Amino acid sequence: AQKITQTQPGMFVQEKEAVTLDCTYDTSDQSYGLFWYKQPSSGEMIFLIYQGSYDEQNATEGRYSLNFQKARKSANLVISASQLGDSAMYFCAMRDGTSYGKLTFGQGTILTVHP
Amino acid sequence: EAGVVQSPRYKIIEKKQPVAFWCNPISGHNTLYWYLQNLGQGPELLIRYENEEAVDDSQLPKDRFSAERLKGVDSTLKIQPAELGDSAVYLCASSPSKGQGAHNEQFFGPGTRLTVL
């Protein structure tokens, strides 16, 4: 069974600074994918970034980067130059190779960006 | 391109009443998902469709929940009868079929917030 753990219930960051949101995962599969989603107060889940288990380089998408440490089973999201609009709930999720399509989500981290 | 559409956005009902949620996925997406999201938690999969076939419904409480996707496009999730513990957000998502798209990421709708009194 897959498990995603996000140990930070809430995080605060000053506008324009960088912030790291932690995510660790547990799986016995060799092939899997890791996702980060943003959920603003409006409720819609917005896809941010993806990292495949066989990808050798850390994924980047604009201000988002994923610090993937396979041996430690961690996939932390780094947001650079935080903006007020980044305030939201952030979820880490995993899709394993044997259950194509199903995402297992963590508990989420609420990020608040202060001006 | 239009996103995943869900209706209603909000629904308040009394316990033991039936309720239905509707979802229209992104055009061309063959895979459709229904997730349940309790307050302060991450979504949990209820059911996944490949076209009109339910390929994973292991987490769907079949005594009171049902779903259909008759023509392989839009889908309806029903609860009958609703219980107090069903109060949650019901999210619909869609993705291209396996092998299509860069990462086969799932695109989510805005959800339906259900309150059972």
C-alpha cells in the first residue's frame, strides 16, 4: 500500500521569499509518479508539478521545483519568490505503477504568504 | 479549453434524503474519477472509469453510493440515503487515457460541497 506523509500542517512565508513544503512517501514499487497540487479556497485542485521515479533530474515548472531524494523517499516542493496568490492548501500525491490512475494524497499543508 | 464541470457547487439536504452530483469531464478525456474529500484531509478515490467501464470501485460504499457513466462522457454520483457522515466535498477529475499526455495528470473540477443535516 502506498502512503504519503506531509508533516507540516501549516507554513508561513514572507512575500518574495522561498519556502519548502515537505513530503515523504512509502511504496514498494519501483515505478511510480509524484505530484503536487494546489487547492485554493475556491476548492479546485490545480496541478503544479510531476516527478517520475526514474527521472534523474529534479522537476521544475516556473517558480516550482521538486527536490526529489529517492533514497530518502522524499519529494519536497520548493516555491521560489512567494506571492500572495500562493496562499492555499498544498497536497503531495503519488501514483504507483500497479494502480495506474489512482492518486494517493497526503494530508496537505496550508501555506500562508505574508506581505 | 473548458475544464471539468461539476454541479451543483453546494447542496444541503437532510439525512436519509437522496442526492446526486453531476460531472462533465474535459473533452476527449476517457478516464474519469470521483474523489471524496473530508475537511482538512486529502481526497480519497471513490471510483474510476475508463470510458463507461468502472475499473476501480473498491472504495465505493456500495450499500448507499452508486455511480454511472452511461455514454462514457459525463457521470453521475448518487447517495441514497445520505447520512450525517457523508458531509464532505465530492471532487470529479479527468485525465487522458493511459499512454496519452505528458504525465497523465488528473484535472479536477471545483467540487460539490455536501452538507447533511
